[in-house]
Amino acid sequence: MADSSDGGVPPAQIVQPTGNHRIKLNVGGKLFETTSSTLQVGGHDSLLAALSSRHATENDEREPIFIDRDPEIFSTLLSLLRSGRLPSAARRRFSKQDLAEEALYYGIEGRLRSALSPPPLMGINATLASTIVPAAEAHPTALYAGSDDGSIWIAHGGQISAYDSNLNHSGTVRTHLEDIASLRCIWPEIAAIGSLQTPGLHLYDVSSGRQVASVNWSDPSDPRVYKARVTAIGATEPGYNGRRHIFAAFECPHRENCILSVDRSTLQIVSEIGRLSGSGSKTSSPGKLVDLTEVGGGVVFASAVSSGAFGYSGYMRLWDPRTGKAVWETSEPGSGVRSGRFGDSFADVDVDRKEMAIYKVCWKSGDLAVADMRKLSEDPWLYLEERSAALRSAGGGANSIVSCYNGQVFVSRESGLEVWSRAEEESEEGEGDAQRKKIWRRNFVDREDDAKRGLIRGMEAGGDRLFVCRSGVEGVEVWESSNFSGAICLF
């Protein structure tokens, strides 16, 4: 090989070319001819850029630079540098892992990652792209897809399996828990997990497979507080702000519960928020926590929902962790809310962090409603209506799940999966004065055959992918938008 032993060129020897020179390369015995500008596309720190810079300072008639690597994959990567896209045949011929390894050698892994990333996720155009099936005990119990790169962590059978941005399996950690009900990432490669069967909040290093620490709720003045299990975890993404706390909802065997604020760096308990006796639906332990301390005026969203013979009931609260007091709450049904929808409680709820909005789906009517968190009142709900008569009948909302992502609201129902997204339409205001106003449109994401695979029990979105798991079905479905779609993003 003509380059240095470490595959690169020392920085002092790199001379940026003054023009666009022809470059000849011999990769694995196959000759390639390109230009220095094409090789520079990979970035000034890449091996190819370094080789092109050195070659440009020498005679164009010299022997081609020899690189002892796979010529077929190099041909694909050269095409990527030329056009910014991978040839369609390359996705069938080579695995993502093979492409990633070669791109890493040449120092152009960033370009490959961009090319392999799915286009912006649009629910109206999402299709089932692939299915991830862990090697053992493959029924998912919790998902985490909060990263922007499209990677995912899957909890299954007391294990955590990690899949990178290319959905390649990067490792599996077996924890001491038999069942993981809550899963969040609190530091890169560090997962916070909780179980409804085993006490404590536990932290595992997914890369090394070792347990890092555990946090337990105790009260020396109250012997009833023991063996508290975690029902929900809320935390901002690791890159957001490392100084933010972890919020975990704990529940004791006799249903005494609270939310603990835990310092992310020291893993020490900072404060106890909203201690309640879980004797009723209004005081039960939260099943969902959303940390809004960075974007929502320093509050934490908590909700709980239960179902029985007489329907659904539950509550939502915004807690101020600085004072330990609730700054807003609503309980359904009941709590004196002046609404004509008494008895039509929510089946599930989620928070759009960017829009600062709460979305809920009602269990009886199946209607979707939104509340602006900046204008919360006793009855803040606006119920969304679909103008198309063909789409209005979607059935009830029992067993539904709501997930917000990039201005879209995904709602699973027993009849399938739908998405609500904002669009603009012209409205006539006055004489000849046309204005545009925002409306909501509902579309079905899946087909009838997709819905027959089973009831959706978990849904997470991240990195322009929607991850779905179904009751009694192994694996996680990966939904993406198509690169060849003619659809236009409307939000």
C-alpha cells in the first residue's frame, strides 16, 4: 500500500490542491479514475481527501495509489461521493454493516450515515420497512427511541438489546430483572430501567453489560415505604443537558407512591415530589412521566389511567419539582370539570415537547383532543374534527396509544394505526380576501392486513422512524417514509 502504515497521511504532509486534478486509484487490483474534488467530498479529515491532496502535488502520470480493500464496495462508496446517494443495487448487494466498516476505513462514515438515514417521517406515507427480532425472548416490553439518529433500545425478557442507526445489532445486556417495564437513556450507553415486579431504579451500561448503580425509595420515619417499584421514568435525552435530573415514579406494595428527583451525575435523590396514597384513581402512581423542565417552564408531566368494568378513569398533573407542588391537574371522570363529555375519559395521553401541547384519546368516543400547555384552564380541551366524512368513523379509543413526533400525532386503535398532521387550506375572509388557516388532517398509516397482525401495545418514534410492537407478536416493526414518495411535508 502506497500510504502510511496507519492508512492515512500525517497532517503536516497534506497540501490542499489548487485545482480539480484527476486521481488514479488501484483498489484491490481494480483501477478507478476520479477527481480530487470528488474525494474531498468525504471531508478534509478523511483518508481519501488526504490521498487526493498528496497525489495532486505529484505527477499525474505516476502509478495509481494502491489501497488493499474491497473494490466492489469502494465502487459503491465512490458513487456515494459523486452523487450523494447510494446506488439502489448496493442496498441489495451489501449489508449495512459491510458498508459501514468500509466507510469507517476511508473516513466517510458521516456521508454514509446520511445516505442510509430515512427521509423525514410523514405518517401519511409511512410503510413497514423492516422488523427487528431479538435473538431470544423476543416479545418487547419497553422501547426507547429518543435519539435523533434512528437507533433503538428494546427491552425483552429482562434483557436490553441495542440497535444502531443502521438497525444493526450492537449488543445485548442481560439484567437481573425478569421483566423491564420502563426504559430510558440517561447518558450515552447508560440505560435507566424499572420493573413492576422488582424494587428499585437500576442503571446499566449497555456497551459493557455491567450494572452501574441502583436507586431505591426509603423513608426512615415510615416503615411502610419499602420494596418500592418503578412505574415510570422521565428524563431528557443525554445530549440535551447533562445537568438535568432523572424523574422516576415509585410505588410501594401498599400503593403509597411518589416521584423522586435524582441527580443525573451523582445519582443521589434530590427531592421527593407529590407523595400520595394510591387508594384511588386520582392518587395512583403515574404510568407516564415527561420531563419538561428544559422547555416547559420547569415542570414535569405525570399521568395515570386505569380501566375496569365501568370504563376508564385517570388524571394528569404538572408538578413543579422546585416546590414539590402541582401547578395544574385534571381528573377524568370527575373533579368538577365543566364538560359535556363527562364519562368519556382518556385512554392514553402524550406530550408534544416542541409544540407545548397535550394530546389525549378518549376511550368511549375515540376522539382526539389537544390542550395548549400555555393556556391551561379547568377544561382546556379542543377536540379535533376530520372534515372528510369517510374518515370520521374510527371507532372507540379503548386500548389506544398516543405518540407525538415532529408535529404529528400517531394514534393506535384496535382497527389500526392513524396519524393526525397539520395542513393549511385557504378560507374566504371578506370579499376576495383569501387567507390560509391551519387545520388537522387524519390519515390511516397501515393497511387492513397490517392491523390483523395484532393490537399495538407499544409505540416510539425517533430519528425519522416509527417503532411499533404488538401484543403477542415477537419483534419490533420499523416504519419509515419512502425516498421515492411524491408526498410533500405540510408541517
